[in-house]
Amino acid sequence: MGGGTSSYQEIEDSDLILLWGSNARETHPIFFHHVLKGVNRGARLFVIDPRRTSSAQWADGWLGLEVGSDIALSNAMAREILDAGLENRSFIEHATSGFDEYCRSVESYTLERGERETGVPAESIRKLAHEYARADRAELCWTLGITEHHNAVDNVLALINLALLTGHVGKYGSGLNPLRGQNNVQGGGDMGAIPDRLPGFQHVESDELRARFERAWGVEIPPKRGLHLSGMFDAMEEGKLTALYILGENPAVSEADQGRAQRLLGGLECLVVQDLLMTDTAAMADVVLPAAAGWCESDGTVTSSERMVQRVRRALSPPPGVRDDLDILYELARRLGSDWGRPDPKRIWDELRELSPMHRGMSYERLEALEGIRWPCYDESHPGELFLHSRLWQEPLLGPRAPFSPVEFEPPVDELNERFPLRLTTGRRLDSYNTGAQTSSYSSPLRRGESLDLSPEDGERYGVLEGERVKVVSRRGSVIAPVRFDTGLRPGLAFMTLHFPDEVQTNQLTIDAVDPKSGTAEFKASAVRIVKLAASQPG
Amino acid sequence: MDLHIAGQSPDRDERSAVDSVLGPLQAGKVESYHLQQERPDRSKRHLLLPVLHAINSRVGWISPGALNYACSRLNLPPAEAFGVADFYGLFSMKPRPRAVIHVCDDIACLIRGAPAICEQLAGRLGPPGAAEPSSGLTWLRSPCLGLCERAPAALVSAAGPKPWECALAPARADALLAAADQPEHRPEAPPVPTSRSVPQQGQPGLRLLRRVGRLQPESLKDHLAQGGYEALRRAVELGPERVIREVMDSKLVGRGGAAFPAGRKWEAVYRARSSQPVRYLVCNADESEPGTFKDRVIMEEDPYLLIESMTIAGVATGCERGFLYVRGEYPLAFERLSHAIRQARRHGFLGKRILNLDLSFDIEVRRGAGAYICGEETALFNSIEGYRGEPRNKPPFPTEVGLFGRPTLVNNVETLVNVPGIVLWGGRSFAAVGTPGSTGTKLFCLSGHVGRPGVYEVPFGASLASLLELAGGVGGSGRLQGVLIGGAAGTFLSPRELDTPMTFEGTRAIGAALGSAVVMPFDDSVDLSRILLRIAAFFRDESCGQCVPCRVGTVRQEEALFRLFGGDVQGIGQAPLQLAEIGQVMSDASICGLGHTASSAIQSALARWDEFSGLRQGLNPDH
Amino acid sequence: MEKKKPAIQERLPFNEPAPCPTVPVPPGPIPAPPPAAPRDQVTLTVDDKTVRVPEGSTLLEACRTLGIDTPTLCYLENLNPVNVCRVCVVELEGSRTLVPACSRRVENGMVIRTDSERVRLSRRMVLEFLASSVNVSTAPELQAYLEQYGGQPERFGPAAPPEAAEEPGTERPAVDCPTDGRTAATVAQPVKIDNDLYIRDYSKCILCYKCVQACGEEAQNTFAIAVAGRGFDSRISTEYSVPLPDSACVYCGNCIGVCPTGALMFKSEYDMREAGTWKESDQERTDTICPYCGVGCTLTLHVQENQIVKVTSPLDQEVTRGHLCIKGRFGWQFVRGKGRKK
């Protein structure tokens, strides 16, 4: 089961909060309210982020590491914790496996090496390691700063190792929390929208689990996992994938190495796009299926970052000619020769409850009455779990041991050199969202459009002024963008968003080096250089 | 926190003003965020008020560039800092001339020449505050400056590299203009003998005023030569519990107006030591009640007495840090106290290891900035902490949750300076003076139509009549119309009430209160309706604005008074009922003592309507 | 333009089969927060009725336990009480003054009266003070209280013309100030419209401090606004009254969410009211989940004629406590934007 182990209320009651690769102040503002409640009550906050973000400005300590050096930092912290004898020995012995191997794997990550690889002063690493290990309750939260890397899963494992080392998991106020970037990215996973899973995180390659679904659905399910998004693009490149049906994604703009993505999408034999807006991807499609807005024009559920399954409700009728996702899928099934009847969100949910034990206790009635339930919820008397993995603290241990997973630091794929001396990283701003498809429709007084954010020192170094339009060049492409100075960036680090593809197609620059386990691209680390535009060139 | 500081940057003057309080900026500390690994210190907010003073007196107003810089140094949001600065009367939030003449037009000065000064200044400089910033000079009306014994009073301030402030009383328009015309040079204030303020000077029997006029106020040597620090040594010998016992035995009650037993506060703060090691002492020297100037005289003429008294209180209750909050309009008192504290610290009477013993106590002086409400103890805490001077809800009381959220002993100046005597001669001997309900001696502030205005010290028990007699009888026409006791928040008494004993219990018995011990007689020429309107305007202006009953009530009270006295405006019949209801909601439902007493003087005068001829005159037609 | 490079070649193998987990993990015990310290019960008397409530409760909570209606204006469940409006005052035996029910904690043996003459007078006066100085036309709650307590705000005279109540100056008023008692001072002033998302009409502001709390430490921690000035000139302000786009405002709209008088209002609502098309009685409210990030904020969509006209969040919702961010509060226009099929 993949999901944040803690609830938001625990963040408020924790003693130490670590935001790792997350600018929650801007990307998860209401989650950050819970962080601030904790901070205002005296919790210590540490932020690990290459940029001194608005979140970092609230922190007791900010560790401005080099982009992509997270494993070096976490391994150095682990070694320091072991060195100082601050590991939670009894928890490790009781509930984990692979500890000795893990110890050996972090042996070379001295504080000095940590400082060398991450750029964070050894003293700061030491301090954070000690505070994290000594805290009664500690929450470790992360976002795409951890996962948009070529070694995303290793990054996550490195953090899990830290929690296992210190026993900061499975207890009230201690846990591991990936903050989800989209309102139902967690729910998509819950429902089996992962290449190797069926609903309820049940593995598709398990004969026993698959058989249960086959019985219920009366069809045979392919016994092998499918492709994740990046894999699909590779399959397109290899000519193995020629038809694509996209629901609510805009990969023509949102994929790393956008030039390649657009080329591959354009080469498909058949592209079907189901979306509520006429996105750039939809514009390339052979068939566009206009869909209702899931959050206000249809009924159903979504799952939040604290595993809370919540109801979304229809408040508006969709515009004429626009149909609910379920309607479209049912109609498609009918035309393919399988009549499923009339779509009914509640009936579909009940079918899920039959098949997914972790959702079984979540009737619509209970979801309404309790205003959401956190999974797992095994039966109708189960309140849902406030936090996960309480079993690890049971005497005797319930279930299997939690394994340490040794991981090694590998620098970002897109190397810096004299030709590409600047590290470009990407992220979101408070008032905008992803490719701007939704947020561009409202008039935000905060919006300034796309820019290449640089430290003032780099501005001086490359002889560019605030507002000056420059060409930004990576190994894959180039864009033209105005410069903006940000004192939260240190020399050598540049920042852009993906919010304004009509102005600047930032993903022309990004690299599609992909994590083999999750399929996530390394949006966070590209190598670029700045080229001044000739004065005569139109701006 | 993620501060948003936009707009103007500081110029050199603004920067240096802020740095003069906070020290120079360390390179890379604020302006290069990416170098900073740790959260900026947010615990310096209490320096906001001193920083604002530095800015205002350097550049003449609180300019955006300076405020932005101060906020970046203190890690404070500009909107909050602006809200704090805009609260205080002495700060200007828009450009204004370097030199400002503050003319007191409050009740004591109103009947002693202030209107003429205002008229002359208006003739020269236009209406108050109207002058262009470039003109270099402007004038403003001011609430009571605490110089009532030498009315009319004015305060001249000049901003610049060498800012100065100078109180002039009695003031004349030409002298004020001459002083303000040369903001580079601090004017020589004409020497005023201390006997002008303390007519009893040198007389036997004085306790609190004993040394006034007999010592050099700046001189620690003089203080020591005249018995200084004997009381502190004695207090150390006795030990905290015995000192508190003596204060209890003395039955000393607070002289600030609320008349709460001092010993009980001391004991509560002392007792809190087990659970709350950090506790504070606060001396409330924000003497702002119109007609009150006794604390000013003590602070100006015998500053070491107050410093020693605070030290005794700190040592006895175990507070290691004291704050002395002096009214912004008292530049001389601020100067002399600051000097005295430096001297005492240098000679081992403050700081670590006082008297070479294992005792620590130190004092920080803070200047108010023109807000009567900051005399309310919890508003004073907020002001010290760098917040708006808005009173807090009670309970909890300061002895539990006070300054910076810690148990706090807060006493007024006059209360504290009684302590050395109590320590030296014993609580019982102190209690033997005065009446059973009001022990010791009392300082009274006599001004208005009285023969010899000034501070008078008498044992409790004297009647109002005998006080007037002591001060040379009724002045002006010699025919008494009425007496205001207790200040703007006090009570008007009629001539038939002159035998009222000026004790806590005696005044209480006739529904009045001693308050800050103002005694201000008015002769029969005074148009009392103008006095009442001035009092109403005072409260309207000084209400902090936090709670509805006071914020709106003080405005409606003033309007209803105009209707009452105006005669020809609609609603005349309703005015008395409205005034009564406004008074009741203010005293019943306001948060703090300001609102509770904002109608007191007015209601007391209206209750004596038939006895005050001056009320029935109504407004002058030319007004 | 530089020639486009192919994606660099260090691509890693993907879809390497990871072993499929065999046994499902058994459920652990149901996790729960550590038990809260037990609270003693406190007994007090309210309007001759005895009531027992947990220690630390407020008098307001005690009154509500008994079903005694207590008016409140500056109080809100999700904020710390600031007790400034004083409309909730009650009589406490032994107390010289009335006490605010919203913040005063219960003590054993307290004797409270909520409907005495004194209480009624204070409440009526507070309401009259507000209604005579503030435009309460979009504050239905306050209007209802005013009627309930028989307030007659007009008795203080006609409202002063707005000129007399313009942006407050810093000049210290004194005896010769413009007041003459013929009119009643008000806080009338022009509406501030400086952005497309919300407006500020401070002629409707009763200075309840809620917006400052919501902008500050109690929710958003942005501190774009604070109370400035003093006395009747007190007002909610940015630094030097700069327009919101020049301030620290991040347009979370949490100030609108807590404003009890309509002084802070969605621009969409303001425009519809100006155009006469705002029909609150026709509006339906539906709770759903925000379409943006994965925090899971409940949005209450206010829908009129199949259009979202504003968005709030329930105060008792444990994720949001009524607070949202700019996207959740204002980012819904795409639903009716261009690019959707008509």
C-alpha cells in the first residue's frame, strides 16, 4: 500500500517537521497551515531544498543542497546518527531487516563527504541528524523534489531508511508523507491506475488476487504488468505502441523533453483525448471526447495525501455536449459490445468495496456522515487508520519486518559542464497549476508569467538584467524567457515553472531521464546555459 | 517567515537610524537569503518601539523605506509594524516638518492661556499640522503634557542627526517659534526653580519629596551621600520574604489609580518562582492622566530613588529584568533615568552581582510615544513587546500572565518610591501614618485655579479643603465653581463637597475615586461645558479603538454633549438619556479602565448640573 | 538556433520486473492519538439553571449547552476569541463590570445572568453603536440582533456626510474638531477595488479583527493586513494603505471567509450585487473537493443559475477549518471558461 503514513492533525502535534524537496507553502498551502500550527506551537521545522523557498523562510534550519544530492544527504545523516549512537536500536531489532547491510552502505557517507556532495555544511547535516534522531515525534514530508528525479524511488527509499533507523514511523506524530500534487493522484493509485496493480494496491501478477477480479468481472486479466507513462513513450519510439487513449492529461506540454513527446504523439496512428478543456494534446487528437469536470460536474470520490477518501459532488450541469467520464466509458463499452447498464457512481464504488479489502468499510453513507475516511478501512465498524504501520510497534511484531533498502548516491543525469554550467530546476507557484490549463482562466494578481529565475549574482556574472529576455539552452532544446532575480536562489541555480506553455515551453529544456521503478522523469535537474540575445533581436 | 517587503529601500539616514538601535547589519544576513541557514530571530520585536523612535527623530516621520528596513531587520511584516507605528500620537506616518511644536490644550492649560498660544501659532503657521514638510516647522495640539503646575505648556521636538526635545512651561508663542526655528540647536530652556513644582520643597515631614531640590538629580554620589542604597542593603539583609512581609504590613496600595494592595502582587509574583523562573518587573511611568505630574517630578528630581526602589522590588520578588516605561512626552525624565541607570550599572548597583552579591537585576528604559492607553498595564505590556498598545482581557492578571507571557509585577512610580521607606523603617511604622484604609503619605497634583500649583505630599486624611488651602487657596477669581479630582477619568465635586477626606475610602464614599490624585479647581468664570467637551474629545482621541463600547461610545458621547450644550440641534431632549446610556455601556462593557471611566467626569458634572453655573452657559455663540 | 540534441543516452532500463509481494500485510491495531488529559467538570449557574461543563470551557459554551441564545459578532469557532465587539457580555455576580461570554472561562460557583436589564442595555447599545457608524446592509446577522434588542441606531442623528469621514488623517483632533453633534460620525468611505478577485468596503467594517486573525497567525500567516490607527480612526490596513497588489496579500480569501458583514466580498458577488443579479435565495451550496493539489480541501460551491458565484469551506472541516488558498478559492473560472465545448 502506498500512501502517506500520517494524518494532518499529527503534523500539528509533532515536535519536528522535515519538508524535503517540498515548497508546501506554495504548492500545498492548506497542508502548510497545519505545519504552521505546529511551528507556532513550538515544533522545529527543517526544510531541505536547493532553493530558499517561502517554506524555507519559516524553517529553523534550511539545508540548501545541490539538486539531486538527496541520497548523499540522507546517507550522511544516517551515518552521523549511527556514529552518535542515536539510532533506535530496539525498534530496529524488533521490526526491521537488513540493518547490517544498510550500515555498511552508509559507511562511506561521512559528514565531509556529505558536505562535498550536497554543498550543505557538515555542521548543518550533523545538527539535523541529531535533531531528527532525538525528536520524540518527527514527520518527514516530501514532494516532487524527491520524486522528479531519475532515481526517484531510491530517493524515497533513502528517506524510509532514515525513518526506520530512528523509529519515526507507525507512531502518532511520526511518519513518512509524500504530499500529492493532484487532488486524486493518490486515488488513482488506490484504484489501480498503476501499471502493476489492481484496485486496492493488489498486485496484478499475483494469481490469487487476479483470480478474484476475474471471477467478479467475468473476464480474463492480462497477467503481466503494463507500461507506465515514460515506458509508453519509449514503446511509441520503438513503434510498439501506436494508439493512445488519454484521459485528463496534457503530455504534449507536461512531458519532459517536450519536443520528443510531441513528435511521438504526432506519430501515433490513433490518438483519443478525453478532457474537459481543449488542451494542446487534445488539439493533436484524432478524436476528442469532451468530459465533465470531475470535481463539480459529477459524483464520485477522491483520495487525499492523508489517505482520506472524500466525496466529490455534482454542483453544476456540464455544458451541452459534454459528458461525464463514466458516461463516456460506459458508452464506449457499449459500442465495443459490452452493455454495463446505466452508470451509477455508488454502484461502482460498492463493486470496488467488494474487491478491495482496504476500502470495504467505506460505504457512501459513512463517507457522507464522517466527511471522509482514511484507508485502510476493513469493515463498517472500522474508523479508518489515522496513521499507518502501527503493527511495527506491536509485541510481538505483526507481519513481516520492514526492510532497510541500501541506496547509493548518483548525481543527476544531465551533467553540468562548461557549456551547460547552470542547474535548472522546475516547480510550481502558489497561484498556478501545472500547465496552466485550469489556472490561466482566473485573473490572479500574483501572476507574472514565465521567467528564468536566477540569483542576482548570476545575473551579474552573465551580464543580464532583470526583465531582459534571454535564450535558455539545454542539450535538448531552447526557449526564450525574461530574467527575474530571486534572492532565494544561490549562484549556479536557475528556476522555471511549467505554468505558461503559451509563453515559454519550459519542457523543451527538461530531460526525460526516467526513474526505472516509477517512470518519473527528472524534471528537477537539467543543465542549461544562458545566451544573451542580440540587442537588435525583437524582444 | 516569508516576509514580503516591497517598495522603497532605505536611504543612508533611515538605515543609520535603525542601525543605531539594532546595530549595523552583518553582511549577507538579510539581503542574501540564500546564505542564511537559520530562521532569523523573531524575538527582537520588542525593539520595534525604540526603532520607531529612532526613525521618527532622525527623519521626522516613519518613512516607508525606513519601516521596510526595520521590518527586514526585525523579521516583521510591514503591515503589522505600520499598524503599531500608526497607533502612537508622537509618530507621523506622512512627511512632516523637522520641527514640531506640541501645544498642550488640555484642561489645565485650556484655562491658563493655551487658546491664546494656539491662536498665535495658527496665525503664523496655519491650522495645526497644515504646514508643508519643506517648511521646516509645524505645530500640533497635544493632550496633557504633565506640566500643569506651570501651565500653559508646550513641547518642541526637532528631528535630524542630532534630534532634541524640549519642554517649555510656562510657554509663550514667540519663544516656541524661536526655538523651533533653529532645529539644529537645542534651545536653552529657561531655568525653573524646583520650588515651582514642589512648593513644599525643604519642609520637614516630607518623605517622598524629601530630597527634591536638595540633590543633583544626575549625581549618584549625591544619592549615596543622602542615604542612597541603604534601603537596598537593608532589603538584602532582610531577604525576599521579610521584605514582602513588610510591604504587606505597610498596607501600601497602588498609587496608579486602581488602589490594589501592593504586597499581594509582590507575593503572587514571588510565589510563581517555582513554576516560572523567568518573571518581570515593570514600572509604569506612563503618567498620562490629564492634570497629573507627580511621577514626572520624582523622575526628574530624584531618579535614583526610583531606580533603587525598582531594584528592591526586583530583588525581593526574584525578577531579574525590569522595564521602566516612561511617557514619551517626558524627555527630561527619560534622559535623567537613562543616565541614572547607566551610572548605577557602572557602579555595581544594577546588572550581575549587585552589591557584589549573587544578585542580578537590570533595568531597560522604554519610551512611550503618545498614547494615554499605554498607562493601562496590559496595554503597556503590549507596547513594550512591540504590539499595538491595546489592553488585554483580564483575567488572566499580570501576576500570572504578564509581560512576554510571564508573571509580572507592575507598579506605578509613586507606589515604588514608597518602598525604601517601608524597608528602612518597617511596614508597621508606614501604616501608622494616614488612615486605616489609606496608609502613608500621598502626592497630590494641584493645578488649575489654585494659588500655588504643584505637587504636595500630605499624610492621608487631609480634606479637599485643606489641600486647597495648603496650595494657597482658590485662584482665578477666587470664587470656586467646582473641583475635578482624579483627572479626566475622575469626578467633579462641588464646593459643598470640600470636606471630603482625600483618602481612598473617603472619596469612594461619595461615589468618586482618588484616581491619580489630581486636584484641579475651576473658578466661576470657567465655561465648564468647554472643559467637558475637552474631556470627551480626550477620550475619543485616546480610545485605542479595540472594543465597540469605547471606540464608538467616546464619539457618541462627544456628539451628545454638543447636542446638550448646543441647544438648537435636534434630539436635545434625548441627550441626557443618551449620555447616561452611553456612559453605562462604556463602564459596563468596555475591555479596560479607559472605557470604564470615560464617562465618569462628564456624568459627575451633569449630576451637579444645578451647582455648576458654567455648565448652563452652554457653548459660546462664536464657537 | 542550436541544433537539437537527442535525449542523452544514459537512459536506464525500465519496467524491470520487481517481485510481486506475496502475503498481504496483516492489519495492526487501530491507531489512535494519545489520550487527552481528563478535564474536570465545573458547575455554575446561568439564569437560575445549573450547568456542568468541562473545565476550560467558556461562558458562551456553557450558555449554548443550556440552549441560551447569546449574540456574537467577533467570535468564530475556528479563531481564538478576541472579545472586542462586546455584544456577548453577560452579568457575573461579584464582578463590577459585565464579562464577555466568548472568552471568559467558567469557574465553579459562578452565577451568571444573560438577560438582565444591564445585559440587554449593553447589547443594545453595542448594536446601535455599530449600526449607526457602519453600513450593515449586508450583515443580516447583525440586523437580526438589532431588531431582537430593539435598537434604534438613527437616534444618534443622521449619518455624517462622507467628506467628514474620509480616509482618516493623522492630525490629532481636539476641541475645535468638525464634530458638532448635528450628525453621527460614520466610517463611510469609498469601496477599495484594486484587484479582480475581491473587494474591500470598509464602510461595512465593524472591526471584529477576524480578517487580521485569518491573515495572520491563526491561519494564513501572511500578515498582509493589520489594524492601524487608533480609536474611531482604527481601521484594517495594509502598510501605508497600499493597494493589495503592492502588499503581501496572497489572495487566499480567508479574510472574506471570516468577514461577518460583507465588507470583504468576492468581486464576483460584488459585481452581481451592483448589477442587481445576486439572488442568494436561489443559490444552492454543494460540498466537493478542490480540483488542484492533493491536500483534499472541501470546497462549498455556491451556485446560482448553474454558475459558481463564490467558494467557501466549512469551518468545522478538519482539513481546512474553513481556510483555502487562492486556487481553491478563486481558481474555478475554467469550468465556464473558453476551451470547453459549448
